[in-house]
Amino acid sequence: MSFSPEQTAKWLESLKSAGIDEASQDLRHLILAGDSIADIDAMVERRSAREPLSQILGDKPFWTLDLKVTPDVLTPRADTETLVETVLKQIESKTAKVEIADFGTGSGAILLALLAECPNASGLGIDISESALEIAKENALRNQLADRVEFRIGNWAEAIPDESLDIAVSNPPYIASAVIDTLDPEVRDYEPHLALDGGDDGLDVYRILLPELFRVLCPGGLMAVEIGYDQADTVMVLAKAAGFENPVMTRDLVGQPRIIHGFKRENRGGNTLLENE
């Protein structure tokens, strides 16, 4: 397919005028995805309306995976790969038979990335959104992981038996309600607020979830959650109050606090699946 430099310049100007910082990069993706000039015109119009590139293209790379993305799920962010890295660093053997659960799994990105690295692990993805779970199931099939994962509708860790998991992870809603309207249009207008809104101070879910994660983890089990850039101290306090000893904060690639992890140490016994810190 060929088109004139004038046409390319027109598309690029449309994206720049819409306030898109990476207009050239986005245009390259749209041109590669388009089957005709009319297709690219339509996609440029959608992107100029600040629809996320991932939703226009229908997929997004994350870790080693290719994930389907729709308005029913958050677009997986590179920052969230820090959670995957953090968990993998704590696992003594990636071939161990561990049970991993992801609460608020959305697209399944975190859980599927961990299963891809841990060939003998099995996974459970919980979400309150049935439409999000349908996307997660498709992503498991797309990445040949469906035989080791179950997706189930639920409200956080309710109905999960005590001491039944080795690893529990979550990227919960952590944006304060009043901040939602100030977010970029791609997030504010196109991504599910259910996966963004963390209540008045952004910490509502942590207050509920962290004690539940302590309950459902086996002795020696690992908890890891994503946090907002200014929430590390408070979430550390909440994690300690829930029973996790000496929780640790990890920064993302740009140096912002991103992950809190900790172990359930009581009655640890002979569990050797996870490293001592």
C-alpha cells in the first residue's frame, strides 16, 4: 500500500493537534495495522479522539505475551511488569508446583505472565467483571496457558479457602476518586472506572484485600500488590497490620514506588517454595 507524503503529514498533524505526545510512533502502528487508506483514516480519527492505541489495535504486548485489549479491561502497563519481576525474584524454583491467584485480574496480564515463567504452576484469576473475565480467558487461549488457569467471578478473596495459595498478587484500583476526572482522556474516558477508582484516598481496596490475602496464603506464602506512587508508606503500614512481616517496596523503571511485597511467616515450617529474605 502506498500513499503520498502529504497524506502522511495530514495524519501526523491530526494526531499532534489532538495533543498526542508520541504521534509519530502511534501513526507507525496505525499504518502497519491498516489495510487501506480508508482504514488508516478511520483509526487516525479514533486516536485523535484520544481513544487508546491499544483499543484501536485490539492488543497490547506485556512481558512475553500478546494480550487482547478492549474497553472492558485496563490496558496493561509496562510499570506493572515490575510486579511480575518482583514475584519471580522471590521464587526459589520456577519449576515448583505453586498455586498463584490474581485478584482483580482484568485482562489476566499479571497471572498469565507468571504462569508463562513457571511451567508447573497453576493459576486462579478473580474479577468482579464477567466481561473482563471473558477477555482473560481469550488471552489464556491466545498464549497457550488455558490448561493451567481458571478464571472465576468474585469479589476479591471472598470464598477462597484459608491457607490455599502459595502466591497472591493484585493490581487493585488505587486512584483517589477526586483524581479520576484529571486523568488523561485515554484513561478517564475509555478505561473501566471500576478498575481505577480506589475511593476517597485511593486505599479502600488495600484495607479489605491485604487481610484477606494473609488469610488465604499458606504459611510461607508471598503477597505482592501494585501501588500508586505516593502510597508506599501507608500500604506498608496496612500490610504489617494485616500480618505480613517486614514488607518491602520495589521501584519501577523510572524510580517510582510501584510494588509492595511480603511473606506470611507464621508457622512457616518447611516450606521451601519461596526464598527467605
